[in-house]
Amino acid sequence: MDKATFEAELADLKKRFDALAPELEVTVRDPSLGLEGYIVVYNTGISLGGPLHYSGKGGTRVTPTVSLDEIRMLAKRMALKNAAAGLPMGGAKSGLKAVSDAPDSERTYRRFVTLCKPYLRENGGPFGGFGFDIGGRPEHPVWACDELKSTQCFTGKPLSMGGTDYDREGIAGLGVAVAAKAALEHAGKSVQGTPFAVQGAGAMGAAIIRYFSEYGGKLVAVSDPRLGGTWSIHTPSQPLVQALSHGAFDEAKSLLNASGAHHNENPAAVLSAPCTVLFPAALQDVIDDTNVNTLQCAYVVEGANNPTSRTAQQALYARGVTLVPDFIANPGGIIAAYVELTSKVSVEENARTRAKAEEAKQLTRDRIAANVKTMLDMAQNLGVEPYEAALYIALKKIVTWKDR
């Protein structure tokens, strides 16, 4: 395939994907609780005939501002992510408009999952179930599984409940670290001593710090509001890396202050930190036309969803910066969800052996490393953006299944 053929095929794939409408959109309400929530299942064709026949899957966002439009956008993104990861599972997302830690949060969350029950795959619907996302709490799987009397309704559960515990295990962040490692190795570079910066030290960022440091990377900057902004680090100590890896913010701040690390109160300042690999792992829409020219990195590996605008991606490519998009880099969580839903390992064996978590980690390593290589090979051979190559890979799978 030459570049012209690629561009024509990609344009057709984009047109066909954009023409798809969500297969299910539901708004659930309980006026007595002031409750409003949403389910969007974007596509299911890719799942037909597979172990999760006629279903789409994604996490559950819990914020006071979440909207149906936001959940629809995220479900569409999950369709790309699941396809890129080679999972026979459509894209979906759910959301609850609520303050996650409000005093009445348990009552509200339990009522929300009850209202969603008829749409769950196990009840004949196309909704693959709940999972962790922004606003997720450790209690959520416990409440959901208890309320619905099912352990299939929520992924990311503790090992003792038959889950992969993917937030605690950092499986999504592992995948992002693997993506960066694969991108460096594709260019003949070693991770050892590679300077990296991370925006966001929540579950995703903490896991990236943990795993990329284990691969040999050197943390030179980190930011999070809970750390008081951005910190530039000359020599990261092992205790500091450990504290950040485990979300121990008070300990990390103490170590940062004691080390003489430079502090900037602006959490966004980390984006312009001099480094080889930048991991935006906090919020969407943080790299755009207003700040893209301040970036001082050779690679952007997206841990957050949609952190870089399309025009900023194009500007980075023009400057020779390699970008690994979110739907290639961060599907570790959904890969773990797939393992959790399809594994035949019993709850008892899983609690004893950690089998599902280990299987999910290995599948995440294998799939993401292979996908990064395929993306970069295609981009290099055709002289196109890695983002465009990644989009082609994902859309081809979705449309191929749709045409069956």
C-alpha cells in the first residue's frame, strides 16, 4: 500500500465510523434522590460471535458535571481503544452525575446501578458493565456487586471478588509504560536513564512512575494538585519513587521538599519540562495550540484520554516529536476487564494465585508492545503520522466487523 492509497482508505474509514450512531443511549433518573446517570453503548458488531457476544464495555465516570454528551464521546473513544487492543468487544461508557464522596454517595450509587440493571449484558442487554474511571472509589465494586447480586457487573474488582484489581495493580499505567518502552526501542534507544515527566500522580500516573522507573527511566518532573503543583527533580531517590508509585502524597511532598527539588505552583508547568518522554496522565485537552510549542520532549505517550488536541498532534509531528495516542497506549484497564469477564479461573483460585491479574498484565504487555510496533512501522513505511496509522489500525477492525 502506498501513501495515497492509505490516505484514501483512511478517509473512507473515518467517514464510515463517524456515520455510526450509538446503539444504545439511556438516561436514568430518580428525582427523589436528585439522581441522573447515563449509559452509552457505541458499537457491538465487533463482539458478535465472541465470548462477550453483543456487548460494549468501558468504565463509569462519577463527577458532578458529567453529561450525556461526555459519555457519548468517551464511548466512541472506547470503541477505538477496544478495537486497537484487538478485543472482541465494542465501546461503551457509563456515568453518574454526583459528588463521588458525598455523604449519601452509597445510597445514590446503589440506586444508579439498580436503574442500569436491565441494560446489562448478563440480563440480555448490550451494556458490558461498570468499571473504574474518574470519580471511582474502592467501594464501588462492593456496592454494585452486592446490590445486583452479581460479580460480572463490575470490572476492576479486588482479587478476593474474582477481579484483577486493575487500579491497585496499575495495569493501565503498566501499558502506558510499555508503550513508551516500545516506542524508544523502535528507534533503537534504551529506556535506561531516559528522563521522563508525568502530569498527574493519581492511579494512572502513579503506575507509570512505578513501571517506567522499573524499566530504567529517570523521573525528572511530576505534577499533581495534591503535590501542590509541579516539581522538577534532579536526582529521584528510591523512597520518592516508591511514595509516588503508591499515591503517598504527604510522604512524597516531604521527600521533594527535603531533596531541594524545584517547585512551581502551576500543575501544568510539567508539560514544558525538559525530558525525553512526557506522559500526560491527568486530564483531557491539556496540550493545545496555546502551549504545544513549549513542550521540550521527544515523545508524548498519552496516559490520559484525549490529552492532546488534533492540531497540537499535527504540530508535534511537524517538529519530529513521536506521539503514541491514548487508544494505543492506555487500554491496559480494558484489557484487564476483558480478562476478568472471560477467565475461567475460580474466585478462590484467583484470590490465592493472582491468576487474573498476572494474565491481564502479560496480555497488556504483549498487545501494547505489538501495537506500538505495528503503528510505528506503518507510519515510517508510508511517511504518515503515527496517530493516523493508529487510527487506521483501529478503524479497519471496527469496519471489517461491521461489514460481516
